[in-house]
Amino acid sequence: MAIFKTLFDTYNWDDTLKSIFNKTTAEVRQALAKEKLDLEDFKALISPAAKPFLEQMAQKSSLLTKKRFGNTIQMYAPMYLSNECQNICTYCGFSMTNKIPRRTLTDPEILKEVAFLKKKGYDHILLVTGEANQKVGVAYLKNAIQLIRSQFSNITIEVQPLDQEEYELLIENGLYAVLVYQETYHRDEYKKHHPKGKKSNFDYRLETPDRLGKAGIHKIGLGALFGLEDWRADSLFTALHLRYLQKTYWKTKYSISFPRLRPHSGGLEPKVAMTDTDLVQLICAFRLFDEDIELSMSTRESEIFRNHIVHLGTTSISAESKTSPGGYTLEKESLEQFEISDERSTEEVVAMLKSQGLEVVWKDWAQFESVHPS
């Protein structure tokens, strides 16, 4: 069976970036006039030629989002289980070379964090760890999911890439979705930012969504970390990856996230800056490219920016996020993966959303009736 890498290897980064920058005003107009867009249309919408059409893109994006999702927005919360990590990543506070205190939550500590989030109303949770197979491997993740699955309708993980059979085991025990960001699709730049650890294997990470699709996961989240390389090329390869997965694993749902580099312990300045206007353009381009795709916005972004983009295509949003293990309830230490930007409470974010006429959704459906403990 073919995998995405086979398709990916037929593309050249420099040629792809050049083709985006060569898009014309006429091609942008053609893309805006179409109902079903292809990758060439997506290139046009993320190109510099589309900048003068941003207001038109935003209006169409808003209409398509309301048509498909109504005036709703899904709330979710990340919960960091561990900051142990065996990788060196230049942009991450958890990188093994950073001299920070390390912590992995125990069962009682996990339940304490869960109790806090449940009081806030959350029913969708994202479990996050560093990549440390010995301390937070499949057995640890399985236990954590079993421990909390009665508390949440959806459990998502953002952890180290796993093998297909390992995903199958976690799915059997209540796993709903997996977020796995390629970080950058530029092979050489990827190696520069991941010089040591299992994460340095570009191909193994690239093939992770294929393993997830074969395992029968309900939802896969894709994305790139903007700032490591040119955001336009990384976004095009994300769209290419999305289209391949949708055709190959058509029973699976998909989401896109838009993380930009944020300050952290160790620090890394973006190689290619992505402005707020650039990010708005990209969010709208993805909505026009696929009106069914879920688009997520985290607290990496500022309060002002998040206030202005909730009607432009976003379908899920986090609030009051802590990026350290035990960050909601345990003693505060410098354990963070990165600094958040929107530090408002859940209640403040909910009030903002409601003031803009949006219905806040905490739970859309529950899958656990059919799940049996192993």
C-alpha cells in the first residue's frame, strides 16, 4: 500500500515555493470563484498575489464556516502529563539539553488536574507529553487514558509518534484523536532543528498519519510550526498531506492547527516571520480549500488576535492553558514547553465568544459506550 512519503518525494521544496510566488491576480480570482478548490487554487490563496483579496477571503471563509458549523465553537483544554524528553529540539522548552526541573504526573496528580478542568466545564481534553518512551511510553499513556476516560467525551493526545499496533491499543482503550505536527516539511531544516533523538527521523514522523489511518483513528490533527521555514511552502505541504489522507483514509476526520514559534526556555528566533495578516490569510485559505475541515486556535496567539479570528474559520479554541505538567493545580515551577500569549481565564474567553454571538460547545458526542476495558 502506498504511503504519503511516496507522493511527497515527487515534490521539490524550492520549486514548490517558486510556484506559489508566481501565482497571479487572475489565478486568485479564479480560486475565489470556485466552489471546489484544488491544490493550485490553494497555492493562489496563500500567495502574495492574494493579499489585496484578504477581505473577500475573510467574508467567504466566515460564510462557509457558518454554513457547515453554525455559530458554534468547540472548547478544549491541553493537559501536560510530563516534560521528560529524550530529543533535542531547538525550539522547545522540553528539549533534553535545557536545564529545567522534570516532572511526570502520578495518577493522583492527573486526577487533581482533571478535577480542575471538569469544574471549568471542559469535556474535550488534549494530553501532552515530551518524547520519552521509557517514562511516558504506551503503558503510561494507556493508563492515563483509562484513568480519565469516564470524565471526557473526547481524549486527544499529542505525544511521540507510535507504531500502528500501539495506536490500535490506545484506540481500544478510549483514544479519540491524535495531533502530530511535522514541524516543517523541509527535510534539511527539519534535521537542523532535531539533531538528536528519535524525533530526528524525518520519515518516521512523516509516515505517522499513515499509521494512524491504518489503525482506524477517529481524527488526525495536522500542522507545521511556523517560523522554522517559509510558512507558505509548509502550508502547501500540509494541504497536500491533508488531501492524500482524506482520499486514503476517508473514514477519518481531520483538523488543522496553526502554531507559531513562541518564546521558551532556550529561545529560538523565527527564520521566516509570519505576521498576523499572514496567519489570517492562511486560516481563510484553508477554510476555502475545505469547508469541512476543523481549524483550531490555541493560546499561543494573543488575546486581541484571537478575539478577531473567531468568526473567520476557527472551529475550536483553548483557554487558560498551562504548558507544564501539573500547571493547573500543582506548585508552579519553570517547567513550561513555551509561553502562552492569551492568559485569560476560561470564563473570560467564554464571555468573549458569547459576546460575539457564538454558542460555546463543550461536548459534541460521546464515544465511550462502546469501549470496553482491556
